[in-house]
Amino acid sequence: MSSHPIAHIHLDPSKPISPLRDAHPQHRAHEHKHLPHPTALKVHPGGKSTGTENARLYFVGTATTILEWEGVRIMTDPNFLHAGDHVHLGPGVTGTRLTNPSIDLHDLPRIDLVLLSHYHADHFDQHVEASLNRALPILTTPHAHTALTTKSPEEDNFTAVTALDTWQSALLHITPPSQSSSAPVGNPDAENRGPPLIKVTAMPGHHVPPLLAKVNELAGAVPPTNGWMVELGRGREEEVKEVGYRMYITGDTLYVDELKSIPERYPDVDLMVVHLGGTTIPSPSLPLLMVTMDAKQGIQLVHLINPDVTLPVHYDDYDVFLSPLTDFQEAMASAGLGEKVAYLDRGDAYAFSVRG
């Protein structure tokens, strides 16, 4: 699907590595803990649950989620600020958090990898940046890679950051696979499919309208962003041989022409995690520029990607959002897609089945 070289990252969920840098002994008790029990565990909204769900996506808040499958935990866009905290979003632009995350940063269990869509404080806040384990693997944009690996003093640098530009991929090798879903001994078909494997591919995205891209690049106001295609399945060293579930995470993109190439490459998407909110700068009271999808663009993307299920995030946690979740709910209902969307409150989780 791509001629770009593939990065290889080996994840061993059996290793008791703290997600935090220089974790205080009182926090080390959390290293082996599970995530909190979800307030509500949602399944397919169309009544397609089989009772065999073997993976889940836990919603922390804003764009922060934690994917659990085969013993591995992947965290997206970590933001753990609390109501009243502020973030810097560009020259002269700040945002105030209105909600609390469902779990505190220092209560995180083991995390194996971070997917960082872009280097923006509402996706990678100042406390996260100061506190995360420097050896924690991170997949992100080339821009964020530079920011995370060229710090002063040098010991503040993150040491396991992989940059992925559009259509570039990384293979996450899980060692060892969980006993509950590993290939049975003597089953040639299962053995041929290979061990559990996750492929992450960077998707196109534009955080500002394309007409302003050059101006923004010169000004350095809004950082470049990635979306992600996350494929869970089984395979060998170079490829996921059998994709058991495909999840598209949009990142903070607007609806732009480049997104039209996604369904051409990936015609079957099981779950789309869509960043909404209609983020406006400098503020909703002075909405000069929209930099994330509102409900109108969100429903356009639903029609374009045609996922089996859509899960909205990033819509009410900060005071820079102009388009509330209710706008998207009404648009989905009007389009007759009420049974193809799942809504999570902070602390809820969505359970699904990875085939194979």
C-alpha cells in the first residue's frame, strides 16, 4: 500500500515499566494495575454484540483514549489537565479546561505506547510533558519528533520517538501474545496467520484551512497534525497478514480533499474515532478561524469513510469549542445513522471484537 520504509517497534506488556518519569514510590503501586472499571461499557450500537468482545477503547477525556488489546495499552493524545487549567494553543491564544479527566495522570497503569497526533498542549499538556517516562515509545509527526528530542537539558529528551509522515507506517510487535488468545498449538491455520501484530499508518490531516497553510507554516502558529489508521490482527515481520479490526483516528483535521484518498486505500473501516468540536481561534466569542471539524464537516467525513461505527471525542473539554456534541448527534440522527454511532462519557469504554 506504501513504498515508505516501515518502522518496527517491539512491545512487551509483561515488563513492569512505569508510564511516569522518576515515579515516586507511592505511584509505583499503579504500575501493574488495570484501568478503572468503566462507568459504562458500551458495545456495537446496532445490536451486533456477540459477547466475544476482546478489546476495548477507554475514554479519558478530550482526545485522550486508551486502547487495550492482547495485553497492550496504547494511549492517544495524553491530556490530563483539570477544570480551570490553561493551555497555550498559539500566539495569543489560550484555552481553559472545563472538565476533569476520568483518571489522573499519576494514577495511570502501565502504558506501552503513545500515539500523539500533534504537538499541541491540549493533546500533550505541560504536566504530561514533564512527567512521562522518557523511554516510553511515542509515534507522532516529524514536527513533534523534533520538539520532543531536542530539549535542553539533554536529559529531558524523549528517547523512543518515531516520526511518521503521511502514509508512513510502524509495526508494533507484541511480545509475548496473551495466552487467552494466542494461536493453539498444532493449529496450522492459526500458526500461518502469525502472532498478534498492530500496524499504525499516518493519515493525512490539516489543522488549518489549506489556503492558509503556507502562512501558518511561516508563522508556526498551529502545528501539523496526523490522523492514524490502526490495524489490529496477526502477521509476520513485514505485514499484518490478517486484519481483524481497523480503526481510523482522525486527529485534529478539517474536512479537506486529501481525506478522500483514505477510503480509496481503506474501503473497510470498523471504527472511526472522530475529533470534533469546531475548535475556533482565538475564541468562540471571536471565531476568526475554525481548526477542527464541526458537526457539518463531521457528518461529511462519516459519509466519506462510511465506518461501521463512529465514536466522537474532542468536543466539550475546552472553552475553544464552538460546535457542541448535540449538533453532531442531531446530524447523525437526521442522516438515519443513529445505530452506527456510539457516545461515550468520560470514564466509559467501548468494547469490540478483533476477528481471528
